[in-house]
Amino acid sequence: MSETNTAPKPEKKPIIFSGIQPSGTLTLGNYIGALRNFSKLQDDYDCIYSIVDMHAITVRQNPADLRRRCMELAAIYIASGIDPKKSLIYCQSHVSAHAELAWVLNCFTYMGEMSRMTQYKDKCAKHADNINVGLFDYPVLMAADILLYQTNLVPVGVDQRQHLEICRDIAMRFNGIYGDVFTIPEGYIPKVGAKIMSLQDPTKKMSKSDPEETFISLLDDADTIRRKIKRAVTDSDGEIRFDPENKPGVSNLLSIMSALGAGDVETLAAEMAGKGYGDLKARTTDCVIAALEPLQAEYKRLIADKTYLQGILDENAKTAAYLANKTLRKVQKKVGFAARIYEQAAGRGYALCGLLLFVWCD
């Protein structure tokens, strides 16, 4: 008589999805608010990190630069502590299911919803010469990114909450018609360091799309970091205290140090009592340089080995495509698309279709 295996199945981990555009240099704000936390999540969650190059082309890109930045971002992901054996790191454009699901979701999204997106209005102001449909439709592709993987949690900054809400609305609308197809994602917002502000306008979030002096790049050398922080906007009263409303510049520097492990902001302010802003900036500079040195060293090692990075992207894209297509096929069946029986003989079928298409076009 055979024994029944009564060992409990391993508990399924919640899925986290996040995407970053390869459209410019990542900043210290990206590191503190997102990248640094990613490596802390990979033991407790199934993490999927996408290089969202399809989103990037809503703004005109130099093709060679875009390809290079995709590789650089992969290196930064890994250098920041993400293990490609534990987490998926891949290029969005390598998984066609993102675009296919986005089209279906477009048909369940209303124009009024999209026109209320504040980021669309902001980007139109910045790129008035190229207000394209992709820019308007950006949140639907973002929804597809998230829903393809039955995502439970999405790390979002305050400025991305609106996009997550419309993703949830689209998913609930679709589920209301066709049943429980999509997992409804929740936001994951770190309590500390979620929003680092501009060095030149500390009432605004630090952004890689702003002038270079306003942010610290993850790849800035020590002299550049020192120069940028030395020029950071503070105020004229000379008192070091944490007061984001009345002293945003000083508070931003205290927040940066706190997020990098120097202590809580109130303790830091007490330690700096009676000292000048020059001392505050010098200490902040030391914290930033020390935090970025290991990442920069590992990045240089990785970026020198393009073959390794390409291998990671290729293998991870295969896994991502497998997971994404499980959801996509379910969606296609629900909305009534014809079954893809020919996939069982994919190689032969695709070759024949290619031949027929050529003859017809000729």
C-alpha cells in the first residue's frame, strides 16, 4: 500500500511588480524610494522588475541610446542588490503580451478616466511638440504591465497612486463582466524615504527629467556629489531642524541622511544643533558618497560584461513571457478571441504562415 504524501505545499509568495523607464539617469531619490528596497523584498515575495522601454518611447528617443540605457538599467538593478536568480529582470518590449493585453484593456477604459490623469497633463506641458496617443494611453499599458502577472503589490510613489487606482478600476470592471480573471493589486509604499526632494526646489520631488543640478545621479562621482549638495537650496535663518513645511531644503537633507541609515531626522537635527548649514551639507555628502560607493563599484564590474547582462535579460524574458501568456490566454478566451490551436506546432506553423504571407504580399 503506497503512502500518501501529506507534506504541506510551500506557501505561495505574494507577487510584486515594478517598472522603471530607461529614459535617463536614475537618481538618489529612485534608489532610496525604490531600488534599495527591492533587494529587501526578494526573499519574502516573488519580485518582477521590468525595464519599461515601451513606456519610454512616448517621448522621442535616440535608438542607440535607448538600447544602451536598457543594459545600464539592468546593471543598476543587479548592482543595487537584486538577485536575478531570485527576481525577474527583463525588458518590457521582449514580452509581447504587454502590448496585447493593453489593447484589450483599452476597450474597457473610458476616455473620461484617462483625461483626468494629472501626469498626462504635466507631460503634455513638458513635451508640447509631441502630444501623442501613447502619452495619453500610458496608464492602460501600465495596468497591463501589472495585471499580466497577477500582481499583489506595486511599489508606488505618491505621484503614481492615481495610475494604480485606474489599474484597479480597470481590473474590477473586467472581473465584474467575466469573473475573477485579474488579481486586484494593492500599493506598497515604504514608510521612510519614499519621496526625496529636488536639491534646487525642495518643494518638488527629485526627478531625473529636471536639470542635472537638481538631482544626484546614482553614478555621480564624489566631486560631483559634493558640488551638488554644496549648492543645495536651504534658507536664511541658519537653524537646523526638521520642518518640511517651513524649512523644506534643510528637511530634505536630513531626510536623505536618515534614509541612508544615519539615524532618525529628529536625532540628526539634535546632533547638528548649533552648527551651520555647511556642516549639514558636508555630513550629508559623506553619507551619500558612502552609500553609493559599493553600488558604483559593482555597476562598473557588471557593465563591462555585456554578454552576462544580455543572458540575464534573455532568460528572464522567457520566464516572464510564460507567466504573462498564462493570463493573456485566459483574457483572450474570456473576450471571445479564436483559439490558437496552431501553437501546438509553432515552428512549422509560423514558417508556413510566413511563406503564405510573402506570396500574398508579392
